[in-house]
Amino acid sequence: TVEVEVPSEFQGTVVAGLNRRMGMIQSSDMNDDGSGIQIVSEVPLANMFGYSTELRSQTQGKGEFTMEYYKHASVPRNVQEELMQKYKEEREAKAAAS
């Protein structure tokens, strides 16, 4: 689970960034005075590398996020096939080198 707190003017940019990382938005709540927003989403851990830099750029350094393990899930079929193909190629390269 990823919780992002940003000033409200950056909501669209931040949500788009989470979507690009295959994030599933769970909730989006405005704070009491309307100046900020908290976005809760589920994003695969593998897609979160480099997020702090991206969030800082998107929010002029004003955004913050926390991340917590939520669950283990299977990778999408296309990613699974890519990983299997890469593994096969590496095994064949090692066998040829031996």
C-alpha cells in the first residue's frame, strides 16, 4: 500500500504517475482545509523504484509518501513470459560458455 500526501494542485499529476506504475487507486481524500490530498493506492513493489525522485519532481518537493507491504500477487502474464524468456536465454548462454 502506498499513501501519498500532496498539495491539492498536484493531484492529477500524482495520480497519473501512480497509474503509470500500474497502481490501483483505493481512495483519495481531501484534508479539512482543502489544501492537501491523501491518495491511497496499491502499486507493485517492482514499480516503485525511483518514485521518491519522481514525486519530488512532480510536486516541487512538497509531496510525501509512505509504503507498506500489503500482499503478494502473481505478475501479469506478459511479464511472466518475459522473465521466463530471459531466464532461458541466460541458462543457454551459461551452458554454451561451459
